[in-house]
Amino acid sequence: MSLHVQELSFGARLKHRVRVVAESFKRNPTMLFGVAVLLLMAGLAFLAPWLGLPDPMQQSPRDRLQSPSADALFGTDMYGRDLFSRVLHGGQVSLVVGLTVAALATSFGLAIGLVSGFVRGVDAVIMRLMDALMSIPSILLAIALVALWGSSVPNVILALTIPEIPRVVRLVRSVVLMLRDQLYVQAAIACGTSTPRILIRHILPNTIPPLIVQATYICAQAVIFEAYLSFVGAGTPPEIPSWGNIMAEGRMFFFQSVGIILYPGAFLALTVFAINTFGDGLRDSLDPRMQRRV
């Protein structure tokens, strides 16, 4: 009977969370704007191969640096490649990197943070390792790791994930430290409940709301850092179109064709803005203290 009540309670809490987020869309139009823009960018990027666009790698030297036209909406680059096709295909790399880095960093950070915050014996060791990683600027550590492992999309993802893990660990640990002395957790310990069960059943659900918000900021930062790395030649290989690579290749031709820098830069800025706006809206909807202000 008690298990049934607990299940109903969990279902009621989940339903309440969904209703709060849905209502926040109505009260917070900027959040709705962020979601709409993000879905538009993702749709254009991942549906690009089926939109009938030219091959983003096909070169046509006689059509180099052409102005926007009906045949090439954004014009062409210095090799005569269709810039519109390259920008849309480049969004695939940026979004995949951002989403994957956010998923990996939050997953590993969540697991480490739960153990660090609840198991006192390993907390000091784990946090000193996390502090050591955080003492190195994220972008410099990422550049060093890519230089060590080589330029490829998986290596860029790993290089951007490692610097973000300590931030997630500290966030989760702070929540666990606040919860482990609560009466219901102490009661579970007194009843002989195993540590994994306590973490999963009593601690983990309370870490999800702040973790989701943190994941959106990690995603936005990963998209920016991937562009940084590609722009300086330490990111994705040049043969793979990404927003950073497109801007890096076109910087020498900026005065002949502003669009080579302008269009991928605008898509990058709009995507990051949409992710951050969505994250702000989630924070306002999931934090009871912020709901009164929305």
C-alpha cells in the first residue's frame, strides 16, 4: 500500500513539473522564442541532406566569391562552394558537439558528484582532482587535449567534455551535501537502506532540475568552444564543414565577400542565444523562488 502511495506521489510530482514547465511557456515568451529558434536551427541542420541543396564540398572555381542569388542564397566561398549548403551542414557538427558534450558532462558529473557528496571518505580526494582540472582554463585545456589526440569530431567532444565535468560535480555535490542530513535520508540510513538505493531513490530526483539547467549552459558553451577550436585550426578537420571552419577559411576574403563570416557567425550567435534563453526559462520554471517573479 505504501509503495502504491509513493508511486502516486512520484507521478503527481512529475505531472506537476510538466504542468509548471508548460505554464512557463505561456508566461515567458522569450523561452518559447528560444525553443522555436533552436528547433528551427536543428531542423535546418539535420534535414539539410534532404533539402535538395548542392554538395557542400563541391567546388566550382569559376563561381568563386559570388554574391547571393537565386541559385546560391548566401553566395559562394573562395572555392565556389555553395555557402548556404555549407552553413546548414555545418550546423550538424556544432549541434552534435554541443548536445553530446552536455550529455556526457552531466552524466559523468552526476555520477561523480553523487558519490563525492554522500561518501565522506572519498570526497576530499575527488574534489582536489576537480579543483585541479578547474584551475586550467577550459579552452586552453581543450586545445591541449586536441593537439595531443589529433583533430576529429570525437576528440573535440572528449576535449570539451573533460573541462565541464568538474563544474557539474560541484553543482551535484552541493545539492547532495544539503540533502544527506535531511531526516528522510537519515531515516533511510537507519533502516539499513543501501547507499545506491538512497542515492537513486532519495537524492537523485532532487538533483535533476538544476542539472537540466546546467546542461543547457554546457551545450551553449560547447557550441562556442567548438567554433573557437575550429577557427584556430585545432577543432574539426578542415574537410568537415562547421561554422568555425567556414569562418576560418573565409577570414582572408572578408572584404571580398562579407557573407563568408557573417552568415555562419549569425547562425552561431542565434543558436547560442536560443539555448541560453531556453536555459533561463527552465531555471525560472523549475526554481520555486523564481516562479513568483516570472
